[in-house]
Amino acid sequence: MTKLSIAVLVASAACAALAFAVLDADAQAPPAQPAAAVLAEMQDRTTLRPLTAFTTIADRNARSVALFEEAGKVIAHPRCANCHPVSSPAQGDDRKVHMPAVQRGVLGEHKEGKGAVGLPCASCHTAKNVWVGGTNIVTIPGAPKWALAPASQAWQGKSLGDICRQIKDPARNGGKTLAQIHEHMAADVLVAWAWNPGAGRTAAPGTQAQFGEIIKAWIDSGAACPTGGPVVPSHEPIAAAD
């Protein structure tokens, strides 16, 4: 065996020893985030806190803001925000562009939100979820009154604070009072679909009853809005300005 061959073998052995040392260190290293913290974060994303969790917030305005931020877990969820786009809906938990390509539609074609002439929402969506068993789409979603929200109620691309102010503004919420907003959130059958979205989709956090209670408590505490907050992702390049 030549000196060069011996040198190569020595170098290879050294590299192998280093690789095993790195792997062993990685195996023994503590996780970046404790399992309990990960589980707590997952639970927070999929549940709504009870109203009693907010009673310790003495400041009325701060309590109201905290309540809306909790409601925001539903408002910003794909099950709700996907149907509050600037022009065309998103679909799926990853908020991808709706396929086939569709538009909200305008008055004079169908009622706004029902789709454009030639491809209305009712072409695929009925009053209930329909099983198709596909790889990418397991069920076609459906519910009574299936439609997109009006353009004035677009949420995608906006912060939670902007959405809050939009919801309170009769010029942009369909002329509704806060009491009517609560009724819509707590009892509307199309809103209820968010907790029964069909196989292949993640349901909104908590229940509609809990969501309604939080909205009512937010209104009763002054309906205060966050200054900013997280922005609802948009699949469209340009979000509508307030």
C-alpha cells in the first residue's frame, strides 16, 4: 500500500468519525422547542379560550381587544378568509388559487358573490359537502347560501385591526349593526360550514357557539379594535385598500 493510499484511508476514517460524532451530538441535543410547548401551541391554534380566560383583564378596552384577537383565530382561518377575497376565492388549508379559475361575479350577472356568467358557484357547490374521493380534493364543499363575501368585505391582505374596523363600518359590512354582526357570526348557516368543512379540510377553531359568545363579549366590552395585528395571507398579488 502506497503512502498516498494510507493517507486517503486515514482521511476517510477521520471524516467518518466526525460524521458519527455530529450525528451522536444531534441525537443527544435537546429539541429546539419542548414538546409541551409545541402541544400547547397546537391546542391554541385549534381551540378558543373560554370567556373566563378574559375576566382577569381589568382594563375594558384591553379586554375588548383581546376578545377580538381571540375571535381573529376564526376570522383569519382559511375556512373563513378563503371566501373573503379581493376578487377570486382561495381554496385549501394552504390558501392556494381556486381551481377552476372563478370570479366573484357582479350585479347584473348573478347576485354578487355567486360567480360569473358561464361559471356560477352552483356549477360545483351545492347545499352540502359532496364526497368525490380525489387525491387533492376529497370533498367538494357546500352549504346553504354558498357564495363569496361582497368585495367591500374582503379580508385577505389586511391586518386583524383593519378587519375589525371594517366589520364595524356599516358602509363596508352590508349596513349591519353590531347586533346583526353578532347574529351573523353566531347563527348564520354559511358561517357554520367553517366547523363542518368536509373531509380534507381543517375546521375553524372551537365551535360556532363559542365564536358567537366571544363576538358578543367583544361587542359588550366596547367593540375595541387592535391597532394592527397579523395580516391575513392573500393568494392575489394586490389586496384591496380600505
